[in-house]
Amino acid sequence: MNVIWRTLLVHLRARVRVRRGGSLPANGLSRIRLTTMPTDIDILMHMNNGRYMSLFDLGRWDVLVHTGLWDAMRAHGWYAVVASETITFRKSLRLWQRFDVESRFLGHDDRSLYLEHRAVVDGEIYARAIVRARVLRRSGGLLPHDELFAATGRPEGVPDVEPWVREWAAASRLPSTKKPAPSTWD
């Protein structure tokens, strides 16, 4: 099953759960159940490392819909983009293996929102990703968090981003799109 169909299915299921009173606070944990499909595996018969990030996108969709952020973004003409991400693998997911994608907001700084995603089997972490995302305006430009929080409310109960996450974000940052970023190798 291609990721676009999974995305639509996750989005629809999340909307149904919200309609039934299943909204999620900003500090809540989202959990969706998935199965490793033939289109997810590589020649070694385990999930391809690149597929994890595509499936973690599904977790972000679930969080956005369940927290109400998706409706606010759509109403105001905003959208989110991933600015950077890192993933650590612990165990391989095999063909037809069932697993949960657990997702939650880690916090925010002056420019970005931070999320954590985990691939979990029977309560055990198989992979973990940290994602730094930004919210942009369809009309152009970065959306200031004051404007985001005015529309959605400032998230309460979201823990501070751990120092190592801030250090990672600073170390992985590329120049702004308004500045040059030449590809030169040492």
C-alpha cells in the first residue's frame, strides 16, 4: 500500500476519532498501528531505512489532526515543512510485522516545532526520530509562533526541548534560503 493511501486513511481515521471526542492535548501521545508491507522492505527483507521517515509522516498527520492544529493551519493558509530530522535504528522491522508509530511534540523554540517519533513493537523501541518542523504561510514566509499560538493557544504541558536536541538543531542548520549555500567540499 503506497504511503499516499496510508496518509489518507490515517487522516480520515483521525478525523473520525476527533469527531467522537478523541482530541489530543499538545503534550499527548499519538499512536497508530501499522504493518510492514512488501513496498516497505528492501532486498535484505527488512524495512528500508528511508521508509521509516515516510511512515513517521503518518504519525505527524495523526498529531496534527488530533491536536486541532491541522484545522487551524488549513483555515489560515499555513502549512508545515520538515526542516531537519535525525533517526536512530535499534532493531529491524520485518515483512508483515505489526508495529506502532508513537508521536508527540517535544516543544518549540523561536522558529521551529520539535517532534519525536518511535517505531514500537510490544512496548520496545525499534527506531526513534527527532524532527524539526517550521510552519509557513501559503502567501510566503515563516509564521511567527506568536501568530500560531494566537490561533491555536499556547501549548501547555509540553516539556522543554532537551539541550541535546537544541544542539543538534543548531549543528544541522543550513543557511537561510535568502543566503548563499554553495556546495564546496574540503
